[in-house]
Amino acid sequence: MAKLKAAVLISGRGSNMAALIEACRAPDFPAEIALVFSNRAEAPGVAHARRYGIAVEVMSHKGWADREAFDRAMSALLERAGCELVCLAGYMRIFSPWFVARWAERIVNIHPSLLPLFKGLHPQRQALAAGVRLSGCTVHYVTADLDAGPTIAQAAVPVHQDDDEETLAARILEAEHRIYPLVLRWFGEGRVSLQRDDGGERVVVRGVAPGATVLWPT
Ligand code: GRF
């Protein structure tokens, strides 16, 4: 069966991108990374993707008439590469409404908190400030509202008494690297759907009970 073609959008380090690329190297993995896109040429993830031999496009967001003009050009690159799913992995740009509509239900993001808690910047710092004993990461659909689209999967990790932002971020990142490839696999297998009812929108993953997505890395 044809593999799902995914794009990975980055702006920085690219460790989640690498986790997705690594997962796709398994011959039986149902998805492939057709393109890595970065809005920053100096993003370490760009060099990393090239070392893997993945197709990479870099296009600065500076100098465009507006946000939509940039997004349209980026969208054209994704289309040219045949991408069917867009995976955000530390992509630090807000999309235009046009882009979100164009790729509706085809953009996913990973965020290092258990959403809807701690949206936006520095979620690990927010978690420590709130004194929660549990945090983690969320893979969710991207909608027009920041970090607010329907949840696809979450992984929880403990917050330790002596954690600082760095140690908590590292523990969460470990969970990110496990859960994001898992979600990409689900998409590749065509098991993810968005269902609408009176209670709003809900993601259903065929064959996966919600509890099965909770991981506890040590
Ligand atoms: C990750 O913590 C991800 O959850 C957030 O940005 C960070 C990106 O890290 N959206 P990396 O570039 O994947 O290493």
C-alpha cells in the first residue's frame, strides 16, 4: 500500500522531526517524510534533515506582503512534494486563516503540556509555576486557535519535586519522541478521524482505547 506522505515543519532543533524520520525508516512504517520545511535557514534541524537525505525546503518568513502570501508559497511547496499531512515540530509561526482552512484536518502539532493546560510559550515553566504533579505532551489537530485543536493523543510524565524547566522539558521530550511517531503511524494506517457531536469535536482512533495512549517514561 502507498505510504502516507507527510511534511514536517520546523523552526529549530528538530528532535521531534528526527524521531519522525527515524520511525519512517522502518520498512513497514505506513508513512514517509516527503519534505522538511523550515522558515529558518540556521535551524539545526535543517542540517540534520539533510544528513538523513530528506528533501528540505527553506523559505524565510521575512519580506512577504503578509502572512497569507508566505503561507500560500509554503503550501505550494507542500503540494509539489505531494504532502497529505503536515506535522508541526517546533514550528514557531502562526498560520494565516487561509492556510488552516486549506489544510483543515491535515495539520497536527505537538505541544509539551497536557492541553488544555499551559498553552503558548514556556509550557514547562508554566507547569512548574502551577505546581502540578503531572505534565506531559499532546498531539492535536491545528485549528485557528493556538494550541486548542482536538486532542489526538497525550502522554503523561511525573513532575519531580526537584525539577527545573530543563529537567522537566527533557522528560517530556522523551515522551514526545515516542508519541509523535505513534500518531503518524495511526494516520498512515488511516485510523484517525474527527467526529462531531453535540459535545463538540472528538478524535477517534480506530482500535485504540483512549487510555492506551498514556505513556509513563521513567
Ligand atoms: C517541542 O517541545 C515541541 O513540543 C514544541 O517545540 C519543541 C520542539 O523541539 N512544539 P524540537 O525542535 O522537536 O527538538
